[in-house]
Amino acid sequence: MFSHYKGLRREMYVLFFGRIVTNMGALIWPMLTLILTNKLGYSASQVATIMLVMTLIQIPFTLIGGKLADHFNKRNIIIFCDLITVTCYFILGFIEVSFAFVVLFFVAGLFASIEWPCYDALVADLSTSKDREKAYSLNYLGANIGLVLAPTIGGFLFENYLNIAFVVNAISTLSSTILIYIYIKDVRKIHEEVQTGSYEESASHDSIFKVIKERKMIMVYLLFAAISGLVYSQFNFLMPLNLERLYGAKGAIIFGLITSVNACIVIIGTPLLTKYFPKVRDVSKLVIGEILIVTGLAMYIFIQGLIPMYFVSIFIFTIGEIFSTLGKSPYLTRRIPASHRGRIVSISMLFASIFQAFMQKGVGFLADSYSMPVVWGFVCIMGVLGITLATIQLKLDKKMYPLLYTETK
């Protein structure tokens, strides 16, 4: 089941284990919505507003992260940002939940947003165009192995021992940082040894605007990624809010169990789908993934209060999530110059975050004003729009990037 991950560079396995260790401590990020609603008493609309403000503040940091990723050692940037994040988590482990608590939590998130483009571009730097799906699949698998027990433990700690979750998160993130410091060295030298695809040749003298202008399908992808990100984000926004309304503080436990099941399915499904669907192109995986994600979430229109059906829903949703993950980053990195990966990845994240934050405000307003089935219906409408854009990409991709269809996969 895992044999097809052989043959990647050693550094990819270091990132894999680093992801496992980091996400073993990821007890609190899925609980952000519940912290704001259950601990601090904010309404769904207020939570959406807070997230919007956080996203707007994150804009320059995400862009800085992309710029730094293209001009400096990605490994050093990741280490520096991790150390700041770890410090914040340790402090959060010893203070009361308050507005200041949320601000410090957000500061940790700011430095995480700087390193996100570095991580994504680093995986591409360490893999050939041919191995890109396997590389991102392994990285994604590591993240979810660490998540198997973390959300469930976080759910049990949430009500009375939330601070312990932050201390555990700090220790695990620090462990991951030490692994990266010891085993990953000069990434730029490694990148020179890696064979890249036809559309990945450096264009270091071109501006980011020229690169995007010459590759118009990137704009379609950015809009698709934004809508897709909004729909997917309901897993951590609308779903826990829905469960909290139905079950109160016990909703955190149910949501933690659902998240752990999601991680288990990813661990089993990711290597299997990577192995048995290698000939399904990245752009096709985007369409398949989005259809399944929307189908899984659409079930919440009909399954309110039916706990067993939550797990049927998460199964369908997770298979879609896997297909989407195996498609998104490989799709983008194969079609842009390696010299601009960090900046374009950061723009993609930024565009998706801004769209998500503003639209999330609308989702929050609907959640405060209407029944949950109505809100889930709106999410599904957005999902259908995302499926339409993914289908447009599928139709036009061969015309726009013909060399990718003649190269050996």
C-alpha cells in the first residue's frame, strides 16, 4: 500500500515525519470556531467578522511569505516562523481564555501564514514533475497521520483543559522544527538537481503579473481554488457550529470524532488512491474531488440529528478531499515557473482567504438568521459553481498546456 512512495528524496521523508509530529499536537486549530462561540460567547456572525478581520491582516504576511520563499532559503524561513509560533503556544498554555488569548493565537497564525507558501513550494522543489503527485500525497498523508487522535483528544480537553492542548501543540511543533533543522540543508542546491517539467523553467526576470498574464488559466484556477476553499472551510466553520447548536459543548466531542475519522480515511485512502489512479490527470482529480466534497456536505441538508449519517457524510467528503489534494498543488506547480512558485502559491492562498473571509461573513449571517439546512443549501450552490469552474479547466487544459499531455507521466 505504501511501496509506491519509494524513490523520493530523503528530504521528502523528513518533511513527512515532520508533518506527523506537528499534527499530533494540532489539538486546537479545528476548535477555533468553538473557542469563539462556546468559551467567549460570540454569535456565528461575530465569529465570521473576526475571521474576516484576521484574514485582512494576514494579507501582507502571506504575500511576504511568498516573496521570501522565492528569494531565500525556504528551510530557514520555516524554522524561524515555527519558533515564533511555538513561543506563542507556550504562552497560551498558561493564560486564561480572553480576547487577548485570541489575539496571541492569531499572532501564531500570522507566522504560520508566512511559512505556508514555503512548505508548498518546498515540496515542489524536492520533487520531479513526474513524482509531484506522490510527493504531495506523502506530505498530505503525514499531516493526517498526526491528526488521527489529535482532534478527539482536543474535543475531550476542550471543556475543562484547553490550555493543556496548547502546551502539547507547542512541544510537537518544536519537535518538527528540530527535525527540519537537522536533516534539511541547502534546498536551492537540491532544486538544481531535480528534473522539472516543460512549463517550470525559471523566468526570474519576469514580473509576477507577466507570468500570470501569459498563463490565463491560472486566473480560472485562482477563482476555482477560492470557491473550493470556501466550500471546504465549512468543515471547520459551519459543521462544528451546527453540532454545537444541536449538542452544546458535547458537539466538540462529536466534531473531534468526525475529524479523527476524516484523518483515518485519509491515511487509508491517500496511498490507495495515489496508487490506483496514477493515470487520472491532476485537472480531472480537481473535478472528481469537488463533486464528492459538495455531495458529502449537501447531506447535512437532510441528516440533522442523525449521528450515524454524519460519518457516512464524512466518508464521501474525505474521498473528495483526497482527490482534490492530489490534484490542486500538482496542477498549479506544473504550470508555473519554479522561480515564481512561492509568490503564486501565496497569491492563490491570499485570493482564497479573502474570498472565504468575506463569503464566510455571509454564511455566518445566514446561520444566525435561518435554519441550518438553508445555510447548507447555500454552501451547495457555491459548490456547484466550483464544479463548473473545474469542468472549464478540464475542457481547456489540453489546449493551454499541450506539452503536459505528451510528456511521460
